[in-house]
Amino acid sequence: MARFDAILSLGNGSLGRDWCAPVASTVEPLGFVAVGVSRGPCMEAVRSGDIRLPALRLVVIEHHNNSGDGLEVSLTSAESMAGGAGYTRQAFADLIASLQGRWPGLTVVRRSDLDGPLIRGGR
């Protein structure tokens, strides 16, 4: 199973109260369909697959820290990491680029494909 995570920050900027709708409209051209959109703190979307390409599941979580608002993005698929998960990796790169296009000040704080996995719960 392939999984790629990223934390993106707007610095001192704000995503706005209803950030889910702009995120949903940003990922829609990439083939994602929102299945769980709320006003926050979470949005879920899926992209259907076929015999050659795996289906993708996207979860976007509102992320706050001392330096401002941001997003935590998680993309998973059934594609094997043993082969590098090229399809999922490319979809992840496209996703990050699209979000940065929507919010030009959005910077990558951490990307699991470049910096290693995100550590949660002290593990």
C-alpha cells in the first residue's frame, strides 16, 4: 500500500473559514471527487481506478501551528511501494502543485516522499 503525506503552511496567512470548497474545486480537475466535505477540519475525496491504475484516497486536514494556517494532506492507494509507487507518487506531486497554485503562499513544510514518513503519537 502506498501512502504519501505532506504538511503545507501559509505562514501568517489564513485558509479562510470554508477552505474545503476551494480544496475540493482544486482537486476536481485531477479526477478526485469529494465524498466527505465539511466546513473543516477534514475533507475526503477519492479518485477511481481501473485495471491498470489504482484508486486513490485523499484526506485533507486543516493544520494550525504557531506560524499560521495550513493543510495536512494524505494520499493512499493499493499500489505497491516495492516498485516505488510511481503512479501514486506522481498523483501526489500533481496534488501538491495544484494546491500551491490555488494558494500561492502555501509552502511545503514536510513531504514524506522527500523527508521520510510523518511520525505520529511518539512512534
